[in-house]
Amino acid sequence: MKSFVRLTLVLLFFSATLCFAANPVLIGSKKFTESYVLGEIAKRTLNETGIPAEHRQGMGGTIILWEALRGGQIDVYPEYTGTIAQEILRTERQLSVQEIRDALTKFGVGMTEPLGFNNTYALVMRRNEAQRLGIRTIGDLGKHPELKIGLTHEFLDRRDGWQPLRQRYSLPQLNIVGIDHALGYAALAKGSIDVKDAYSTDAKIAENDLVALADSFDFFPKYDAVFLFRTSLRDDAIAALHGLAGTLDEARMVRLNAEAERTKNYTKAANLYFQNAAGSTTLTGDESFWQKLARWTLRHLELAGFSLLLSIVTGIPLGIFASRGGATGNMILGFAGVMQTVPSLALLALLVPLPFFGISVRTAIAALFLYGLLPIVRNTASGLQDIPRSLRESAIALGLTPAARLWRIYLPMASRSILSGIKTSAVINIGTATLAALIGAGGYGEPILSGLNLNDHVTILEGAVPAALLALIVQWSFDLLDRILIPKGLRL
Amino acid sequence: MSALVQLVDVTKGYTDAPALHPTNLSIERGKTTVLIGPSGCGKSTLLRIIIRLIAPDSGTIDFDGSQITPANIEILRRRIGYVIQEGGLFPHLTAHANILLMARHLEKSDKEMRTRLSELCELTRFPENLLARYPLELSGGQRQRVSLMRALMLSPELLLLDEPLGALDPLVRASLQKDLKEIFARLRQTALLVTHDLAEAAYFGDEIVLMNEGRVVQQGSITDLRERPANPFVSEFINAQRSVALA
């Protein structure tokens, strides 16, 4: 009896620690340098208060982060007051901080005071070009309709973005291209575009000798940086976040952004904040490249492996049904076919708002699973249909039960086709799994994404090369597996 | 002694096989019955209906005194051997595994299977050292011997053969014909053999069933057919085959 009590206590203790360890505060960030850095700052702030926290870097745009916060997939993320008013509360009015905070309450979301800097939108140009053409304000662009404008997709669609801006300043430009934020800076430097949208604290503005055009009509609302958090978050965590208010001015944020882009390391940039703020010089343990590679590889294998396993376990039975033809068979093949025509990015985005999924590894695995289904279903069905009728009849005539026919005759005979379907799925999955990083699920997509963000080829290659190698290794292992799993009689 | 198989008014409309008009047929125990006729006459359909690869539209088929139904056919199939033109061997299994497939499925003892296998090798004159080969590593004649062994493994009461020698070259065919006839005699095997070749029918058939356009035209010995043709088609069929053989 005593030992039973002791056992229960031990179990209780373990489950309690597990619960605690398994529920760190989850911090999200948007897909640009400043958001990454703010995410890191929040993480370290919480960690130093003794609260476990994890940072899901670069999960996407405003809507994805907001939905994730509301859905409880993340607890905290950095946002800007202007964006909250325009994109989340959908009002044209300039709201005060208190008005915004009140409006957010009904979503179960709280907001810190402004962190201290206003990162508003701006249009930027190369300084020498602006001087040559005599352009100082956004309105001056009207005199030069030939200028090529490259805008981020978010800015193109925003309610405080390009369309209303163009109307406000009566700009004639029609030559607009949509381009990724970081790539846009490279395009601007090379001269393939002349004007782009920017955040006023972007480090690249100083670095590339760009000039922000004056917003003489005060078109852009104020974008004071704040942290949004779930009001259900533990009190000590909320207090720690409130402590960050008013500690970051514009100049300092520009420096942190520049540091992040120079060192290609968001943690380092965030550490700079703490050195100056607290005078403390303790750096949190930096991950070496090999540690990171191991982490990415494990996660990538987890994503591709689990989804492949699911595809196999459901794809083969579906393929068996489909091989029998008829309406059901066609429906199964049709469904699997449609799944594969949905662009992988769209599939991810469609799954995110669903209740069970959200921003998580689950979602990535589910999307990859749906994606990998078609090759397996189709190859299983066609492999079975290709078995000559005379051999099917021989199996029936022998008196084998339907199950025995399937397991001993049909599936082994279709094994080559089924395995090649699985191989196709595996290779597709490894490639597509790089997109999982977009919803914070990690893997080799993580360095690719931050490399894209920093416009840094080396970082991109850190993810792209291992992903390609992994695909090759998987291809080879399947060739090896063919020799083990395909019966010898079929390989003659 | 009653017939082993009795077909009464069996019909099949034309859907996936040549049609069959109401047909009656008995297959006597211990004898070789040959179904012969021009292509599309329904002889293969009839054979496949017996083992229910095709379901008849109407009529009854009795096997050893009990009617064949969808419910009991799976068990009855184990008492019937089936050999087709190309052998129907499963390419992913060795000759050995093909032959033992059903016995293993029924969990026969190893000893029993070994004994039966060497009996069959001896009976079909198949070298035991070739048993480890896959179908693709065997000649056409060897494949048919393996197929025959597979069909005979469980000592079936009835052996169905659908053009078993049709795809073989003449020399192999002649030697296999001879062996097959000996085997039938030794085992007193009840067999139903489909062929389009009159010489083969005459060689094997204790009883020859001539079919045309989904009907049995005449049933009897080769002498009956030759000397007492039931109608002009019978003489025409016999003479046509004879003149081809002479030419």
C-alpha cells in the first residue's frame, strides 16, 4: 500500500513537471527581421524571469499570426498599432492605444504599452536617384510615371497600402511588381526597381544609402510596436512583457536590425538589447551550425517521415479500393488528384484556420500527407489493375480466400509499382517540407526562409543543400529497398 | 455410378464471354471429357462457369451430388484443379511456392507436402532441382508441368484444363500430350479439357462434346462423331480439321 502511494506521488510529480515543461510560452513572429528580433527579445525576457518560452520564427503575415494568437497556438507576438487598427479591427480611424486595448479585450487578447519606436511604412528610393530627379515627397513621384515600383504582396493588399496611397497622392504609376521584402532591397540596389515599400526602421535604408520619401499628407498611420498576448497567459509573463514598454527607441531598433542582418543571427541581435539595457553581458548559449543542422534534419525527417507513413497507411488501402474502379474508385482517384493540384503553400494556408490544426507541426504533416497521397493511391491502383486477368482468375480458381489473394498474390505482384509511388511521395515530401517553416514548423525551410529574409545566399544554402542531399539519400535507399521488397521473380 | 459434375439448363447471356444457350452436360468420373468447337462457341465459357469464374444466368450445376452456390464454391474450388494455356503461374513465386501455395494456405504438414511434391515431380517428369526457379526461368513446357503439379497438389476430384497445350511448340506439345494421357490413366483422373484441335480431342477424349454457337451439337466418342454426325456442321467441322492436317 505504501509503495502504491509512493508510486502515485512519483507519477504525479512527473506528470506535473511534464505539463510544466511541455507548456512553455509560445512566441510567434512575422516574416521580417524586426519581428524576429522582437520575438527573440521577448523570449529572453521571459527566460530571464524564469519562464520557459519558445520562439516560432517567421510564421507568416498579420492574419496568420493573429489567428494563431486567437486560436491559442501562440501566446505572444510583436505587432504594430497601425496594423492592429487597419488589419485586425478594420477601422479607418486613427485609434488611441487605450481604444485599441479596449477593442482587443473581447478577443481575449491584451496589449503592452508601445515599446518606444514607430515603425511606419515608407516609400524608399536610392538617394542619388532621388536627388537627380528632385524627388523629396511621395507626391513628387507623380512627376515621374516611368519609375518602376516593387511592392511587397502585403503592402499591395493592405487597407493602408498601395491602392489608397495612390489615390491619396493621385499617383499615375501603373508599372508595379510584387516582390518579397528582402529580395526587393536587392532589386532596388541593382536598379531593377526604383521605388519600394519599407519599414522606417529597416537597417537596409542606411546600409544601402536609401532615402525615405516624406509622407506630406500624413497618409501612413502610426505603427507603434507593441506586444500582443493572450489575457489567459500567466501573470508573471504578462508583467515581464509590460516591462518592455518604452525601452526601445527608433535608433536602437535600427541598430538591432542592422546587427541581425550583419551577423545573420537574431539571438545575437536581441542580446545586444540586453547588454545595453541591463548592463549584463551574459550571452545565452549560441547554437553551433552543426547543432542547428542536426535540429533541422531531425525536424525535417519527422515532418517528411510521419506524413509519408500516413500517406502509405491510408494510400495503399485507398489504392486497393480505387483499383476496383466504379464510382467510388474514380472518386478516390479524383480526390487525391485534386489534392495535388492545390499549390502546397495554399494547402498550408487553408489548413491553418481549421480548429485542430493552426500553426503547428501537425498542420505541416497533414498538408504533406495530403500531398503525398496521390502517387501512392495511383500507383497502387494501377499496379493492381495491371495484373493480367488470367492470373487473377488462377488465384480465384485455386480457392484462395479474398484476403489471401490480396496479400499473397496481388500486392506482391503490384509491389514494384506501389514502391515507386512511395518513392515519388517521399521525394516530393522532402522538397515540400521546406515550406513547413512558413508556419513555424521548422526543418530545412527555416534557414531557407531566414536566408530569403536576409537576402543571404549562404544561409539559404544551409537549408537547400541538406534538403537536396536528403532527397538523394532517400532516393538511393528506396532503390536499395526495391531489391529487398520486390520479389526476385519480378526482377528477372 | 452418378456423374461427378452435372449441368442442367445452364445459360449465360453475352456480356463478358461468348453466350451459352441452355446447356446440359454430365462429366463422368474417371473419364476425360473434351470440349471442342470453333472459337467463340462457348466451350471456355462452359468450363469457367463450372469453377464459377463466370456466374451462370440460370440453371444448376451439381458437383459430387451437391449444388454449386456462391457460398460453397470457395471450398469446392479446392477439390478442383485448373490449368490454363499460359500456365497461370504467379511470377513472384518460385515453382516450388506456386505448387505449394494452396497447401500452405491450408496449413498442411511439411512432411505431407514434401512427399506429395516428389510424387508429383515423378508423375510429371519434372526435375526436382528446377523447383527453386521462378516461372520466367522455365521453358513453356516446364511451366505447364509446374502448373499441372499445382493443380494436382491437393489431389482434386476434377481437373479442368483450358487449352493447356495451346501455346507450346509441336515437339514439346507431343511429349506433354503423351505424359498427360499417362497421368490421367494412372490417377484415374476425372478431367474436362477444352481444345480446338480435333486430333488432340481424339487422342484424349473418352467423351467428346462438340459445341457451336453456344450449344452442344453432339456428344459421344470420336467414332460416333465421325460415323454418325448429328448434323452437317459436325461432318463439316471434322472434315475441315482433317484436310488441314493433310495439307
